[in-house]
Amino acid sequence: MRIGEAAGRLGVATHVLRHWEDACGITPDRTPAGYRDYTEEHVRRLQVVRSCRSVGLGLEEIRLILHRDEQGRDGVIAARLEAIRRQRAELDAAEAFREHVRECRHNFITRCESCSAYALADPSRPAEPTSPL
Ligand SMILES: [Zn+2]
């Protein structure tokens, strides 16, 4: 199928497919006249690219993930799993904090040891600058 049909099935613009072709190595065949000719396998791979993009993966990461034999693939997957686990831990801590605050009996949360502990442990905050002395 031509690029317009493939792009239509994926819900993206044709220039996006040309960009993904370069960045992810999904290279369609060519018709005798030189037009891009996508197979169903190309479309399936491009659906994977679209899904990976929607959850924030970069095109280079996607290129590595697409094929089992790519160098660096395991590292990309390990880093993504670590990021997911870190996000899950942050969400669990945020949920626990809010459940605690809902029931907290202190008039100011800064006077509560549990509330303060959460604020100090917030992993999304930058580390405290170290003293120059
Ligand atoms: Zn509290």
C-alpha cells in the first residue's frame, strides 16, 4: 500500500512515516516507479512505534526495542522498567501521604512527623544543595 493509505490506517501524517523510516529503520519496499510500498508487516511495526511514542519512548529507544538482536536493547528495556518502578513507588508514596493527610489530626501538617517525613523524602524534588563550607 502507498504511504497515504498506511498513514491513514495509523492516524498520522505521511511526513511522520518518513521520519519514523529514518529514525526507526522501518523501510518500506519501493514500487517500480519508486513510491513507498508498505506491507502489513510494515504497518504492524509502525503500530508498535505509534504505541511506544504514546507512552513517551524516543525513536532511538524504539528502534532498539523493535528487533531482539539490536545492541543496547537490554539496557533500554532495563532503564524503562526501572523508570516504571520508580514512578510506581512515587505514586504509592503520594497515595499514602494523601490518605494520611486526610486522617491526620495535627492542625498544621508541618507539625506532624509523618507528614514532614513525606515532604523530606519526596523523590521528585531536586536534592538539597550541599553547603559550600
Ligand atoms: Zn500527619
